[in-house]
Amino acid sequence: MKTKKWTLLLALLITPFFFAACSDDDDDNNNGMSNHFSYDGDTYSLAGGIMINYGQLWDDEAYNMDLFLHSDGLEFDPTVPRFTGTGDGVGIDFFSPEEDELVPGTYTFDPDDTAEPFTFGSMTDMVLDFDASTEEGTILDIVGGTVEVSRSGSNYQISFDLVAEDGNEVTGYFSGSFTWFDFSDWDFLKNESVRPLTGFKSLR
């Protein structure tokens, strides 16, 4: 069974964490568009975004940043931190050319996970009716597509046109600021033998 990135935050129950920054979503700068994603004829609302900065892993050229866009049903508890509840979402495995920000631009899916700047990797996925307590629900890998990123101050605009493993398109839009967590200085994240045990970027 694959270990999905939506469960990686559960591993933090047994480790300390560093909280980098937090601000509420800004729905006033979304150009009249709602925060949502669509899949197989259905549309799902997005309520917030969690960004985890892993920094530069090994000798990669770019900096790994994972964005979790989630619905109201999934709530994030920053004191743990972990997701609770049941809901829907899209997780995007970005590789940014800059250390401290998701640089605006067009990011293209990279099935080979070369960690080149302006790509996103194979740990990108979508969840529907995902129960955080049981880790069950519909979970589909993303196997293609592009993501457009723009920014105004702390407010990001994310537009994505993705392809799920079943061949269906996953399209969506999110405008707002994210809750950021910085794990870029944690040496154990770079240890290949430890990563699967901690759940961080678990090998699939």
C-alpha cells in the first residue's frame, strides 16, 4: 500500500516542530474566482493552504516545498501539527529556485523527480472524502499537468491544470496566504533510511 503525503504530518506527533509563519486566507484578492478544484464533473471548495518548506534536499538544485490545499472538512491543528476531520484536497510537490519562497512562474510536472527548478514531482496527489483519522478515502496520484503561481505580497494565486492517474483532469484555483512550516534545517530529513520511518516524504 502506498504511503501518501497527506499522512506525513501525523509523524510530527513524536517530534518537535518549528512554526514559521501564519496568516488567514485572503479572499478579497481572488479576482472574483472562488477557491476550488474540479474533478470528473464535480467541484470541491478549498478553504485553506498549508506550505511545508523542506529546503534543499541532498544535492538538488531547487528547494522542495509541499503545498496542501484543503477543504473546510479538513482542519489543521498547528499545535500538533496535523490534519483532523474528513474532506478533500490537492497536494503539490513543488521545487522552487529560491530558498525562502515559492517563486512565481509556471511549474511543470516531472515524472522523474529530477528536482529541477519550476517543476513539481510525483508525490503530487488529490484526495476526496479523506478521513485523517483512518487515512482512508479516494487518493489519486497526479501524473501530468502544469501549475501557474503568482504572488502579491503574502497573497498567492495558484491555478492548476493537472491529470490524475485515471486520466481525468484536475483543475482548480486558490487565492490566499498560507500557513508556513520550515523544516529546511532538519538534517534527518536528508537521511534516506530515516525518511520512510518518520513519514516525511515517505518512499512510495
